[in-house]
Amino acid sequence: MKIKYKVAVITVSDKGFTGEREDKSGPLLKKLLGELEYDVQDVLIVPDERDQISSLLLQLSQSGKVDLILTTGGTGAAIRDITPEASMDVIDRPMPGLAELLRFEGMKKTNRAVLSRGVSGICRETLIINLAGSPKAVAEGIEILSPVLGHAMHMLKGVNLEHN
């Protein structure tokens, strides 16, 4: 049985939100997830405002309309990069291995991968994963996550919990 998990993509970017910069990461993420047969419900842009990010994450998680939220942007060391903090505001159960995997495998492509402060965890019944903000980081992140993401979603949703 093939399950199409529902996904929301959120780009966190002041300039993307105001239209000063074209968002390339969100649409790329939608395309890549579609190729992996995920059902992308929304592609949204919010500014680097902690309350707005956490409110949107909580709203989407509580809606029951999405199983997975992937954010892109706001994971670095700049003063306005607060996506991890906003995510932790709503995460009930941390799932740090996914963020660790992104950094570990990302290091094989660029040593800057360790500078990401992205987190991952579960809010209600929705998995949230922070990706860095560049299209290159999004593409690499999906490549890194794709071998384990389906199983993580199955575990979260209680599907086929038999471990072989």
C-alpha cells in the first residue's frame, strides 16, 4: 500500500516575504517532494518573525491537513535566523537524528553544513524538519532525507511498524 503523505513547505525569508527576492527554495522543494510522491498541500512564505513562524507551524500541525512540514531558511547564525527556536516552541517530541543526519551527510558536500542550526521533531502528529535556505541546500537535504523519510512518516502514523 502506497501512502501519499501531505506536506506543507514554508520558506522563512524577510526578503522573500516582501517580494524583494524570488523564493527559489520553496518551489524547488515542492518539485522534489512531488517527484518522491509526496502530496504538497501548501507552499508558504513567512518573514523571520518567531511568533509568525511558530503560529503557522502550530496552525498547520493542528489542522490535521498535513503530515509533514519542511521549512527552508532561517537556520544560520544571522541575528534574524530564528527558525529553529520557532520550531522548538511547538515541537512536542524532538527527533534530533534527522537534523543530525542533514549536518553529517551535508558535511560530505560542504563544510558549511555544520553551521546549520536546524532542528526536527514532532508537533501533535506532524513531523517538522528545518532545512537551510538555499536551493542547493534544499536539493541536498531532500537527497539526504529521502532514504529514511518514508519510514519516519510510517512510524509517526503507525503504518507498518514491523521492523525486519
